[in-house]
Amino acid sequence: MEAIVAVYADWGIGAKGTQPLVIPADRKRFRELTDGCAVIVGRRTMEDFPGGRPLKGRVNLVLTRQDIAIEGAAVAHTPEEALAAARNYDRCFVIGGDSVFRQMFPHLSRVFVTKIESTPHSDVFFPDLDADRAWRCVAEEPRAEHNGVGYRFCVYERI
Ligand SMILES: NC(=O)c1ccc[n+]([C@@H]2O[C@H](COP(=O)([O-])OP(=O)(O)OC[C@H]3O[C@@H](n4cnc5c(N)ncnc54)[C@H](OP(=O)(O)O)[C@@H]3O)[C@@H](O)[C@H]2O)c1
């Protein structure tokens, strides 16, 4: 299972239910990588998408404990149910948020990380893969900048 995440310099990933600083090139890369794939997403993160709707062009597997139907998405009530549904697709990305990353972390073997060289206040964090000896960075693109903020696309794999 793969994940994709944008982290700030402290591995923060968001505050008050949203991402305080967004890099357009990161959003573009997210779209390109996940296009045509399945994504596992928490109900709260889905509500932070444009219009609070599932992502177009992807199979959205939305985790919720509620007995609800979501137009344009398949609902999963447990992580196991989401993982089972994901097996029906060639490629599936875990795309957050915090609670979903945490619960899916043991199943992850590759993570596409956008490292953003800024530290806006975060109240949720992704595990620091640089500090975890079970993970190594296997690919790193050259540093780029947006409005004076540096960022870098990296790929980590579980050893
Ligand atoms: N930087 C990034 O790349 C990135 C990416 C995505 C999100 N984020 C950030 O992550 C934060 C949101 O994370 P979050 O943890 O608050 O929300 P979340 O993980 O997106 O969604 C939480 C919801 O998922 C459902 N859920 C979670 N575990 C479940 C389980 N075991 N079984 C069934 N349903 C389950 C529940 O929905 P119900 O309440 O409906 O039951 C729960 O309230 C935001 O700050 C967002 O900006 C950052």
C-alpha cells in the first residue's frame, strides 16, 4: 500500500482540519500520481476537498463510522473493509488525514512525501520517516520554490 502526504519541516500535516500552507506544484503532483487510482480517505479530509466532495477521476474509498451514503464514493466502515476494497484496484493510495494515516501506517510500504520548508502551526503530524530506521529515502527530486518557500518531492520505502 502506498501513501502520499505533504509535510512541513516538523512533519506537521495540518491544523484545524485543513492544510495551512499549500504548494500548487504539490497539488498537481498529487493529481497526477493518484489519477485513475483508488484512494483511501477519512471522512473529515474528504470534507476539506473542494465542495466537500469526493475527488473526481479516482475511486474514493471513504472511511466513516456513520451509516451514510456518499455520492461518488464507496464507504468503508473499518480500515479492514477499506483495505479489502482497495485490493480490487491496481493501485491505491492512502491520502489521509491524520487518523487514517495512523491506522494504515503498518500497511504502508511506500510513501510519496512532499517536504515543505516551512513550519506553520500543525496540530496533526505524520511519523518522521527520517528518524525511523525502518524507512529510507529512495528518490529525491531537486529542490524548487514557490513564493520563496522551498519544497522537494521525495519517495520513501520501508526497508
Ligand atoms: N498534509 C497532507 O498531505 C494531508 C493530507 C490529508 C489530510 N491532512 C490533514 O489531516 C487532518 C485531518 O485528519 P483527521 O484525523 O482529523 O481526519 P480524517 O482522518 O481525514 O477523518 C477522520 C474520520 O475518518 C473516519 N474514521 C477514522 N478511523 C475510522 C475507523 N477505524 N473506522 C471507521 N471510520 C473511521 C471517521 O469518520 P466519521 O466521523 O464520519 O465516523 C473519522 O471522524 C486535517 O488537518 C488535514 O488538513 C493533511
